[in-house]
Amino acid sequence: METLLFGLGVLALLGAWKYIWLPSVLDRVRDKLFDLRDRDLRESFMREGLPLDHPIYKRLRDLLNGHLRHTESASIWELVAFFYLARRSKADLSAMADKRFHSHDQRVQTIVQRVRFQSAIIMLAYMLFSSVLAIPLLILAFILFTVVRQLPFNKIYLTRPVARARLLVENAALAC
């Protein structure tokens, strides 16, 4: 009897994961990406008096459209595999991405950095929250981070890993 109840519990949990949790996470992420593209990016360019036919504006929209197009298929495991392959590659992906979004106008460069960072965080959050194995790791990391923050040597430098992750997410979105 307990085995039957355990089996039903597991089936209910899997059903909730597939039909409630994953669609909710996907909808939330897509809404954030649409807001970033249709509201934040557009308003930033208009507020700075920049034209909406600016080449960087079009590239940023293409980046966000790539994220939107491939959100559902994005997974943390593909990101890890891409990271591994990119590391073995001789191509400097960072330089290529920076060149693609480079502008001599500081106003444009500020917008580019903000939009690229926000879109990468949104996509990374989706990859983590849609992975059944990554959620326990996130909980463990949160606990570990909370403990380490209380220690006297709490300087944790996340700049490089976050920049790498952003670069990998962007390249995956623009590759298709």
C-alpha cells in the first residue's frame, strides 16, 4: 500500500512539475524578456534621443528575439556543454560579442551593457529554475552563500563567472 501511495505521490509531483511549474517559469521569463525588449530597450533609446533604427538597437532586439525564440529549449546542461566547447575553442567569443555591440557613444554603450546583463540573468534564471537537478543545487548554493556572507572573509568575486555565463547565453541566442 505504501508503495502505491509513493508511486502516486511521485506521479503527482511529476505532473505538477511538467504542467504547473515549467509553464509558469516559462511564462514569467518570456514576460520579462518581452518587457525588456518592448519597454525598457525602447524607452532607453527614446529617453536618450537615439533613433529606433540605430544598428545597435536592431542588434539588441535581435539578441532578445533570439532569447525569446529559444527560451523553451534552453537548458543548463546545454549551457555547460557550450561552455566546455567554447573553452576548448581558440575563438575569442568575448571579443566577438563586444565587437558586435560596440559603440563609441557612451549613452548607447551604457544601454547595451544593461540590456545584455539583464537578458543573460533572465535566461540563466530560466535555465536554473527549469532544471530538476539544478534546484537542489540552488538551494544548497543559497545556504552556502548565506553562511559565507557571515564569515569575516566574505569577499566573493562573481564578475568573471557572470560575464562568461552572459557571453555563452548571448552566443547561443545569436547562433540561430
